[in-house]
Amino acid sequence: MKLLTNRHSPYGRKAVATVHELNLTDVAIEHEETSPTKKNTAVSDHNPLGKIPILLTNDAGPIFDSDVICQYLCQ
């Protein structure tokens, strides 16, 4: 799995903290810069809203929204 996040996002930090707290070594964390004025295709290809965090899973497809990501990781 891969977690796309941003260093400035509190929602991204919440997802990263969950990955670290659960000691999930199979989740790669990638920091992507996002901006309202400049589209980041690495992000918008997986979330049409262009928002982060996004968890790219092997089986469930992309998951966005930090609460949903954390719930998925805790399963």
C-alpha cells in the first residue's frame, strides 16, 4: 500500500501517525505537494477532488478522507 500525503496537512499527519502507531511497515509514505492553483496529477489521478491524504490499496482501490483511511488501517 501507499499513502499519498502532504507535510502541511493535519489530515495527512493524522493518517501518517496511524501508520506509525500501528507499525505498518507495508505502507509506503509519499509526500506530494498540492496547491489550489497548480494541479498535481499524481494526486488528482486517484482523487478527482485533488485532495490528500489518499491511501492506495492493493485490493480496495484508492481511499480518501483521513477518518476512512484510519478506520481501514485499523482493520
